[in-house]
Amino acid sequence: MAYQSTFPGVNRVSKDPSGLLQLATILRRDVTPALNAYTDYKGKEITEKTDREAEIKARSTEAKSYATAVESGELDGTQSPYWQSVYDNVKGKNHGIQFSLSKQTKMNEWIQTNIAENPEWEDKDGSQFFKWSANFDSEYFNKNLSNESNFFKKGLDGIVAQSNANLGTSYVSYIKERQHTLLKTNLENVIIDSLETSIVITDQNKDKGEMLAAEFYRTLDTEGSNAKLLAGLKGNEFNQIALGAAQSLIEKYAIKGSPDADYKAAFAVLEAVKKYKRKNGSTLFNAETSKKWAELEQELYTEQESHENILDQIEKKHYNLHI
């Protein structure tokens, strides 16, 4: 009959008169492995229990860390070093949320301060942000965390790394959008300047000013190409910017009832925009904007007539007062 592989066999009594040698052999062979296994199991069980207790306590106490919890009386300071390490590790992770919120708020304030000091501020390569971020972390850790344990800092470390990565991604998106906005604003100003320098008002046409539009058209061709190649603006987007610039200038001149109104100049701008064509034959208009600008032209004619009537009435009233 064969024994199972786990069967230790028959214990034979030696001639050791005290029996101690035999007992030691039996303990070493049969009892010690089982005792070690039991000890490992109980050790793991105790560790898991300690982890749970420390984690629960960390989430239920208001103190920032173990040291401050003992100082404030929330804990009595009798916990084991391992218990303390688990507690502080959890507290460090929790503090990461506070760190993230604080840094996000300070980053927004930093951006707004830069813009207030320079409305055209931008950070094209991100170097300003990286410098600010490193300084913020250094000052924050020295001021708030210099006395915390390594276990607290280890728990915080991963959260800080993820927070900084998220903030960096958010900042890059913001800067790209800001550069886009600044580009649009600068483009609009350049186009408006080219329009204003191209207008020549004469008496050859009493209803419309005369537009020497070569400079305006050159600006549209040049800036349109640059916007596409350097900034990635699509043609429709550039067209909208150009039409927006022209409309802003028309509104500047077409102020019904104002002695400073200049409807000749307003019509000159409108005509120049309508006549512009690129080398490939495309214009600034699509179906929707063509309709809107046709309506704008009719509104200008109506407003001009109303404007002239208002000026006539003002002139007659002024004349009657001096008779």
C-alpha cells in the first residue's frame, strides 16, 4: 500500500534517552512548516485589518496628517509605525485634491495678471508656464509640507504628478485658443487699417466714395496666405474675419443722424469688399454671407436717406432760429 506524498511516514523512536532530539526532528519536519504557514496567514490578516482601520481613520479625521492629528488630540499617538504609514499615505493622497484646486486657482490668477499687464501676452513655447509651475510647487511644498512624513509625501507624489500633467494639458489648450483669438484680432485690425488707407472720397460720385483698393486687396491676399500657412486658419474662417473687419468699419462711418457720419466712405468699403476676387476666382462670400451683405447694402441706402433727412431738418431748424 502506497502512502500519499504528504504523509510524513512513521515516527521511529531513537535511542536518545531524553527524547529531545526526536522531538526536535518531529517539530522541524512536521510542525514548523504548518506553523510558518499559519503565521504568514495571520500576519496577512492582521496587516489587512490594520490597513482598513488606518484608512477609515484617515478619511474620518479632519487633520492634515498623523502628526497634526496627534497634536490636535484626534489621535492618541499610540498607533504602530506601520499604522501611521498607512494613515499618512492616505492623507497625502487626499491632500492632493487640495493641492490641485489651489494650483488651478493660482494658475488662472497668474494668467489674468499677465493679460492685465500686457493685453497681447502669450506664452508660445510654454516656458513661462513651466517656470511658474516649478516655483509654485517649490513654494507650496516648503510652506505647507516641509514637516510631513515621507509616507504622506509618497501618497501625495502621484497625485501631484497627475495634477501637473492635467494642468499642462489644460494650459496648452488655453494658449492655443488665445493665440487663435489674438491672431483674429490682429488680422481684423490690419484689414481695417488697409481699408481706411485705401478710401479716397471725391465729388465724382455724390452717393459713393471712391476706393483705391489695391492696398486693401494686397492685404487680403498676403494675410490670407499667411493665416492659412502659419496659423492654420481655413479659408472660410479668414473670410469671416475680413467681412467682420469691413462691417466694423462700415458701422463706424454709417451713424444715422451724426454730423460725423460718412456714408460715402461706408459705401466705398462695401463696394471694395464686393469686388474683391482672388486669383482662383473665389470671393469673400458664400451663399449665406452674400445674402447678408445684400441686405446690408439695402439698409445702408435706407439709412443714408433717413440720415440726410435728419440733417436737412437740423439745418432748417438752425436756419429758422437765425431769421
